[in-house]
Amino acid sequence: MLIVAGEALIDMTPTAHNGATAYVPHPGGSPYNVAMGAGRLGTPTAFLGRISRDAFGQLLRRHLAESKVSLEYVKEGQELTTLALVTPSESGEFFAFYCENTADRLLYPEDLPTTLPPQAALHFGSYSLVLEPGASSLERLMQREARRRLITLDPNVRPFLIPNREDYLKRLSGWLEQVDLVKVSQADLEWLYPGERLESVAQAWQKQGPVWVIVTRGGQGAFAVRDQEIVRVQAPQVQVVDTVGAGDAFMSGTLSWLWQSGVWARAALESLNGEQITALMNFAAGVAAITCTRAGANPPWREELE
């Protein structure tokens, strides 16, 4: 199975209403979206995190269950649910987070499962690896399970929540040593390494530990790097409503392709050739494209792809 660890929150998405702007709540959070997307694609999936008991928390739990995601590793908290205010811009959506003392970030080491199923893969990402105390708890889990099972990462950088870029880069370097596959966006790399060539950064990351590093570029497609090999795919052309959750949908598509193809260990990942990575990225890009055709993080079900 796939276990996705991290934050669960509510995206407040703007919409026009009676000549003014109203905000509609949508379940979200990068790892939450990845779990939801993988579950809808038929991958046996569980979410690992802390969710509030408030009304938004109940919505988050219900949405996971409806998307065929197990709640076995979910802990409950009495604190409020994190809110993310979404503001569209020319370069994509900007997120402002209201997350002080909220339930999802207060994940402690004692909340972690002592053991995991032997064949389970782990996915980490986003601000759950930045905000304490949950960040250190999840890092501990990553270190404990590294090289014992397939581990993937999407940093999904949130500059608003990172006070010091250099400190974040040092922490990121430690994650890269532990994981087997990384998906990162062009926007993330451009903020972390302004002016540097994307392919060069991806190759440097890959040398630190991952078998493959995949870079998504929105409407320009994606590319994957292993050593000196670079594999590229184009993005499907669709009528975009918004891009909220598109990167997460790409990640859930990636993980679902790996599970369906029996590539559920580092050794199997190392055996993939360029043609197979192309198939993986085309599948993931298709999942992301459908997500862009509707409001909020609303990834497709398997039957929609068929």
C-alpha cells in the first residue's frame, strides 16, 4: 500500500458572487491531495497525519474516506484546522496560510506508528516538513524507514512559511539523501536557486540520493533526470479553470503508475528505462491536466482516465 504523510487543511478558493468575491472551502494540503488522488486512481492508500475534530476536520476525514483512502494512521486533535487563502496571480496561485497552533502541524513522535506494513511505500512533502513540531516528527519517520521501503518526496515549497532559505536548503539536502524519487516544480527550483539551470539543479539533486528527479513545468510539460539522461514529455492541452492541486495530481499519478506497474521498491525504480519513465510522466501529466479543468484540488477517478 501507499502511506502519505503530512498536512491536511482547507483551501479557501475565491469565486465571484453577486459582484463580490466569496471564498469556497475545499479540502486540501499537498500530501492530503496526493493521498486523495492516489486513492481515486485505485492505489491502496492511507493518510498519516493529524486532523482536527472541528467541522472542517470532519469534512477532511469524510473526503478522504469517499476517495477510498484509509484513515488508519490519522490522529485527531482538538485544535482548529489550518486554512489556506488562495489568491490567483499571473504566475499561478499564491497561498497565505493560517496555521499557528493548528491540528495538522502538532504531530508528535508518539503519534507515529511504531511499525508499518513491510510492502508499504511512504510519501512526504510540503510544509509538513517545515513547521514544528510535526516537521521533526516526520523527519524521524523518514530516517527510520529510509532504504527499508520506497520513499518519495515533493518539497512543494511554500516561501511564505520559510523564514530562511539557506536553512531550508540544508534541511532539504538531508531529505534528498533518504528518498528514492523526487518530484519538484519549476517554480520551486526557481525560488530555491534563482538564475540556475533547472536541469543542472535536478542532476545535482539526483546525485545526492534519489534514483530519479522529476521536474514539472506546468503547461510546458515535465522532464526526468537520472545521471546524464534527461527524458521530456509535453503537457496535454486543456481549458484551465485553475491549477490548484495540479502538482499533487501529477504526484498521485506518478505513484499510481508505479504501483500498477509493480515498481514498488528502489531496485525496481533503478530498472526503469527512458521509455518507461516517459510512460509514467505522460500518465501523471494526464491526471494533472484533468485536475486543471475544475476548481480546487479535485483529481480524477480511474474511470475518468479510461
